[in-house]
Amino acid sequence: MFRKKQIFSGEKTMRVYGILLVVLVSWFFPVCAWAKMSFGQWRKLKRNLEKSLRQDTSKALAALEKAKNQDDPRLAEWLVRKCLFSDQPDISQKAFDLLKGYKAKETVKKIADLAQRSTKVSEKWRLVLLLGNYSSSPKISRMLANLLFHRDWQVASAAAQSLGRLSADSALSALKRALRKYRHSHPRLAFEVAQAIEKISGQKQKDYQQTYGDLFPKKIFSKTVIFALSTDSTMGEKFILPAKDKKSKPKSLTLLDFAKESLKKAISSLDSHTKFNIIAFSSRVKMWEDAPQKATAGKIRSAHRFLDRLAPSYGNDVYSALKKAFQQNDVDTIYLVVNNFTRSGYYDTPEKVKRGYKRLAQPHFVLLHTALLLREPKDLKDKVARARVEELNEGLQKLYGDITAYSFGRLEKYFYSKTQSGGLNASGSKSKKESFTISKKKGRIGYSQWRSIRKKFEQALRRPKREESLEVIEKVAAADDPRCVKLIMEKGLTHSDIRVVQASLKGLKRCRSRDSWRVILNKIKRISDERLQLLLIEVLGAYGKNVEIELKLMDLARHRSWRVKSAAIRALAQVGSGKCIAVLKSFLRRRSSHLRLAVEAADALERITGKRPANVPRILSDFLPPAVASDRVLFAISLSKEMDKKVWISSDLYKKIYPKKRAISLEKEIYIKKLELAKYFLKTILTSLPPKTRFGVVAFSGRIRFWKKGLVRASRGNIRSAKRYLDRLDVSYGEDILGAYRASVKTFKDVDTFYIFGASLPSGGTVEDRQKILEKISLENLTYFWRIHSRVFLRRAPSNASKVKKAQIEKWNKATGSFYRKLAEQNHGTFASFPGK
């Protein structure tokens, strides 16, 4: 017995301690959902909230956010009385959002009582609108059904919207009675009641289906509507209006004209009992009438004349126009047509407009619908311009989306285009010229046609910049006729414009007849111009496997000029068979005398036999190649201002560049100047050069500087001297690539490989147009036959950069990378970028 009593006493003690623990936890941790707020906690919370309201808005919003989980009727009443109708719109909106999240029965009951007792219209409709966010109950449904017939239309409208969200079946009969009452007396209220009936019953109300035309609904449900139209100068921008059907044609018109035509249609469709007014605004506000007028036939004609007189002018004072609209008597709907940010008036920034509008619209239950005209970004090919338009569109959508949502309205976005495939008027387009064609009879070109071909070809040579001229040259070269081949060799391949030479080469490579390539073989035997000889060897390499061509190329591979040997080896790689293997292997045995020829012979053998000889380096496209496939190499490093900018590198690479500095975490982004990185890469390449290699170093910016005027052996002393020279280099203005190439060609006679480390587009030289620079280098290099390998340092966009900044960097990288890539590809070299893709 005594033992049982002890057990009972222990259980009772544990219960007492448990109750005390619950009380303490509920006192110190009021955020717990199961703990009711005590009086002390409520007093402390109220004191903190009132203190924060006396401070700035950000602290007040932060304090309100902390009260998010305090679902208590006392807090709800305090929020309604102190915050919901505050002069500061942000605090009012925050209180509204907090009250929507409360679901406790006592809290909902308190809000319903406050809504029932409220006498001010501006407060009552907001509280009634709040009731639509809670679960439906018979008491709230009956109260909202009674409020449908309130003397103030704002309260009745809020009650209809709340009933629609609650889906209260018991209020369906009251909604139908309200629809019959407001059908003619108040169109907006009737429309909202019809929407509530549709949500509850699921039956569509045919007379109250809203469909949009151009910018406005085909039927506007409103008792008093205001149209606010921007006449900013940007509204004078022209765009292409697509054709509505196959019979009609696209139209070119301004945004303002399009908006005026749409507005005329909307006004003409208004009921005669509906009142309306028009506000046109730019830097100043113009009103059609001082007060809204009924939509009679005479007033509609007067409004059309007012619209016809409107013209674009500078300014876009949105706030002043909306302020005028709210000052109109009994307005319930506003339609705003705009295409730009505010550019005049006191509220001249998006934040000021947003803040001012919320303060202006807070006491009114007016619907604001916005038609936002936006430029279609896809029309723009330039990525930077497209990013700018996208950023502008995002800002406009955010601004007008916020103010439209604050007034329970609808934002409609209309994207307009300035381009139209096929043009506006097919009859106005120029007729295309007939393309140049060459016809043959029995496989030969007639004498009369040959004369016209020759004349057309000579005309094309006088205008090499035209696409039609290059097309004619290519077609003449590809005519597969001995006379055309001779003409191309005499005047096409020897021309001073690289585009003519490239078009001639492209056409000759398409010839396949025996007579055509025999003309080339006979010409090569007697030719003295080495440049023309190199071009013809390249043409022979495109004719496929042929015994006569292969024998001729084997003969040319024994030429005294290393350039002719190199071209012949590359051609043999395409047309050669087992007969030329012995000739190619002879270059491998003499690799110490000319490494580039040995590398090219190894490439040809690999292509013919499928096996690559051992111990012969490859020509790789790595930014830092493991071996330079040449023993006569020249390195050029840019000193432009772009090289002074920093680029991101990994921690491992940083440790290799600066081994004596302390270790840096791999997670940290490390930046280093491009010039320092280029020096490190070049020093690494110099260190890996074999002793028999001869090399040189050129530094170029606006002027050209040589380490030594001539190639030197890669001895330890010369490499140390070259590294000290690199350490002394510093950035300066310009990047004269053409000047660096021409000076190098004059100074270094026996170079066969050229590595160029660049960072920006050409600037500071006699020629700055990058296309002309490419053409001149490619044309001059036909004689010197250098392999030009390009290595370029690109930019990297920060992770927090804007869209426009990223697009600008991407555009810059694309232009710079494209230039250096073409420079390498047109001169038998390789291309690499840092950072790579």
C-alpha cells in the first residue's frame, strides 16, 4: 500500500513539473503554434511593434515580419487599427498580407466584427475583401450576401469578390438577385457578381465574357471609365503590324497611331449609359473633357477628333496622369497605355512613381488595367542591343506590374516588331538580277561565249568587293575549261586582293577534267613565281588520288625552297599513295635540319598509312603546347592596355606562377593581370625549347620592339636573357598586329612559325579595320608561308554582372576570338583562347 502511494505521488509530481514546463515554454517561445500568447507576451510584442512604427519603414516591416506566425485576435485588431490604413503604403500592404495568412477562428471572427462595425467606406471595403481569404462559414457567407446590396458600390464589389473566392453555395441566390439589380445600373459590379456566380456554380455567364481586341477588351464593363494614353516621343516609333489574313498586307505605323485606333474602337463599343474621359500625357497632361461624359454618338465623335489631334512629344509623366484620373467623379476603372518609364514630373524615377501611386490609390477601389507596349528582343541580331531591350522590358514589367497588381487590375503585354519577312510591299522590291551562268555544248565552251566570259571576268576583277563579282570569278574558275584555267592562273591567282585569290582557289579545286589539271601541271614546270607555285600545289592537292599528280608532287618535294617542299608534303597527304612513302620518310631522317618539314611529313604518313612515326611532335591547339613543332620560331606578345586587365585563374595555376607566395584556398576566386599570365606562358614555352631551336621575341603595342634582331639558339643564357627582357615589359597604347607581322617579316628571314599572344582587336596602326588586316596578312603570307598560331586572352563576366554587361563581354569575346581564329585558320595555324570554353 505504501509503495503504491509513492508511485502515485511520483506521477503527480511529474505532471506538475510538466505543466510548469509548458507554461514556461509558452511564455518564452510564443512562436509555437500550440502555445497561446499570454498577456505579458502580447504587451511586449505590442510595445516592440509600436516602437518600430515610430522608426523608419524598413525596421517597421522587419518587425511586422516577425509577427507572421502570431495568429492572435488582439494582434489582428491592432494590425487593422494601426497598420492596415496607414499613410505608408508598404506598411499597409504588409499588414494586409499578414492578415490574409491568419486562419484561427477567433482571429477571423474579430476581423469579421471589425468589418461589420466599420463606417468608413475606404476601410470597410478593404476589410470585406480580406474576408475572402478565409475558410467559408455560414455567418461570414450571410454577412457578405447582405453586403452585396450595400449603398456603396465599393463594399458591394468587395463582397462579390470575396464570395467568389469562398465558393459559398448558400449565397448563390443572393448573387443572382444582385446581378439582376446591377445589370444596367452598375456594369462593373454586375461583371464581378457574374464572375462570382461562375466560380461557385461553374456555369459561364455568356453576357459577361471579356475578350481582348487590340489593346482593350471588346466590351468594357464599367460605369465610369478613364483612358490614359501616353504621347511620349517614343510612341512615335514605327513598327510592322502583321497582316490579319492572306488577302491583307502588313502595315507600317507608329505606336501612337496604333493606340489611337484601338482606343477609337473601344470608345465606339461603350454602352450609352457608360461615362468616359480621355487623358493624354507627355511632359504635360491634356484632358478631353473636365468631367466624364456619357458615350453618346456626339461625344464619341468629339473624342475621335481629340485623338486625331494628338502627336508625340517629349515626356512621360505617368503619376500626374493617374492623379488626374483618380480625381474624376465616381471613376471605377482606368485603362493605361504606356511604353516607357516616367521621364518628367516630380515623380521621375520608378521607385518614386510606385511609392506615390500606392499612396494615391490606397483609399480608392479603382481597377487599373495596363496595356504595356514592349519591343520584341528577338528582332535584334546584336546581343548587346537585345540584352538592353530585355533589361528595359523586365524593368517596365516590374514597375507597371506592381502598380497594376496594387489596384487589383490586369497587365497586358504587347510585343511589337520592326521587321517583317518578305518586306511591306512586294511590288516595291527590286527585281533580282539574273545570276551568271556558263553553258557548254558537247563539253566545250563556244568562242562567242568565251569572249563574253572573259569580258565579265575582267569587269569582276575591277570590283572585287562585290559579292556578285566574287561569284563570277568562282564560276569562271570552276568552268573546268583549259582556257578558263589559264585565265585564272594569269589574272585571278596573281591578283592583289585576297578575296579574288580565295575565290579563284575555291573554283579551281572544283575542276575535275584531265585537260584542266594538265594545264596546271605544265604551268608548274615553267613557273618562276614562288607564290603562284604554292597556290597551284594547293589546288593539285584537292584533285584526289592521281598517279601523275602524285609523281609531280614527289618531284616538287625535292625542290630547293622549303616553302615549296612544305606545300608539296601537305598536298601529298591528300593525294598520295604508297609510292610517296619513301620521299616522306626522307624528311624524317633529316628532321634536325628542318623540324617543321619533318612534322608535316609525319602528319602525311599518318594519314596515308594510319601509323604515326615515333618521337615526332604534333601541332596541337592547346593554349600551352607541350612542344613547339618547329625549330625556327618567333614569339610575339601584345602590350596593349587590355593586357593590364585581370582575368580569373585557378588556385593551382596561381601557385605555379607565384610558387613563393602563400597558398590560397581553391574556393576563392583569384585574378591576375593578363600580361603577367602571358609572360608566364611564354617563359614556360621558352624553357621547354630544345637547344638546337632558334627563336626570337617581339613585343608590340602602338610600336614594335625586338628582343634581338635575328633568331638565336635556345641556350640557357639566351633563355635567361629573354626572360629578363619579358620581365621589363609593360603595357602601352595600341595593338598593331599588322605592323608587328610586317616588321617581323623584314627582320627575321628564316622563320617558319609565328606564335602571337594577343588580347584585343587591332588598334593604333596604319590600318585598324580588322577585315582589311586579315586580308593583308593572309595575302602577304602567301609568299612567306608562315604558320601563324594565335593565342588570345578573353574577358570573363562576373557572376553578379547585369544582362547588358554579360552581353557586352560576350560580344567583345566573340569579335576578338573570331579575329584571331580567322588569322590562324587562314595561315595554316592553330587557335586557342584563355579562358577556354
